[in-house]
Amino acid sequence: MIEKFLRATGSWAISILRRMGHMFLFLLRSIYYIFVPPFKFRLLLREIRFIGTKSMTVILLMGSFTGMVLALQIFYTLRKVGSEAMLGPAVAISLIRELGPVLSALTITGRAGSALAAEIGIMRISEQIDALTAMALSPIRYLIVPKMVAAVIVFPLLAAIYDVIGIFGGYFVGVKLLGLSAGTYFSQMKHFIVMEDITIGMYKALTFGVLVLWICCYKGFYTGYGAEGVSKATTEAVVMSSVLILVSDYVLGAFFI
């Protein structure tokens, strides 16, 4: 009985390690082809438009309401200790260091990451990827590299937009609805927000961009055949990306604290 349990546990651990190694090699190949010419700038611009421009509406909506909710709850807490003047720095630091990069990454994962995983998965089951291989063209160069480079460019930009919109959403609640002075809201930010806070937020956004596109492209690239395989790969891509965003956020936060 014990031997059977140990065999099952060992087999499961080996399969997990094999899968992780396969994913890591996929990432290394993708990074390698970034630096091997020719680079497809036209495909890069198309992916920037798809991942970035088409995500703007939902980023603006979520950013504004995140800042509004954050300001409302923080104001309620600060009022208990008589520190309402600290509302601006509290909202800004929370967005810049944590909520902006994390929530924008989760938003892009749900909107663009799932679509990319499904798109590549459909190309796999319709044998378009096999056709590229048969023509001696690297599928990773044409399908994965432009998406990954676009993510590295787009994720920090959307996180920055999310931060700015969230801060103004907090301004609307704190100043227009709760009666805080506009000068107090913005002036305190100069004394409490340093360049390190912005840098940490950008590092997190870059990390999330690589993680999301890595997982989503991998799951789509090696999807199972049939509609069920594509749907399963898309679901796994979104779930795994979301979990890794939160895990890596904690790791990076603990490292930079």
C-alpha cells in the first residue's frame, strides 16, 4: 500500500517537473528568437493594437472605479484616526505599487490572454502551425515572439494609465463627494511618493506581461485537439496566469520591501 502511494506520488512529481521543464524551454526559445533577425515589426504593431489599444476601454473603466472604491474605503479608515489628509498618498501608493500592475494584468489576461490562447489553439487544431513548420518557418518566430514583445511594451503602459485614472477616480470621491481639499489630496503625494514606488510598479508590470503571454501562448501552442481541447487550454491559461500574477506579486513585493 505504501509502495503504491510512493509510486503514484513520484510519478505525479516527475510529470510536473517534466511539464515545467517543457514550459521553460518554450520560454527560452521565444526569448532566443527575439534577437534572431528578421524581426516582424508589422506583426508587433498588430499585437500592440490587439493587446493594448483594444484593452483601453476596460482599463479606463476598472481603473476609475478601483480608485473610487479605494478612496471611499481608505477615507473611512483614516477618518477614525483623524488623518483624512493622507488620503491622496494612500490611494496613489496603493495603486502604483500594488493594485495598478496587478489589476491591469488580471484585466488584460481576461480580455486578451484568453483570446490569444484560443487563437493559437485554433491554429494548432486546424494545422496552420504544422503548415508553418512544413514550410521551414518557425511558428514561434511568427506567432509567439511578436505577442511577447508587445506584452513587454503594453503591460507597463496600461499599468501607468490604470494608476493615473485610479488616482483621479480617488480625487473625484475624496474631493468632490467627501469634501477633502484638492490641494491637500495632491500636495501630500509629493512628500510620500518616491521614484522607487514607480519603479517597483513597472518591474511588476513587466514581469506580469512576460508571465501572462508565456502561459497563454504555451497553453494555446500545445493545446489538445478538438473544441474541448481549445476550451480547456484557454481556461487553464487564464487560471494559471491569474494565480502566477498573484504569487509573483507577493514574491516581488517581499523582495522590494
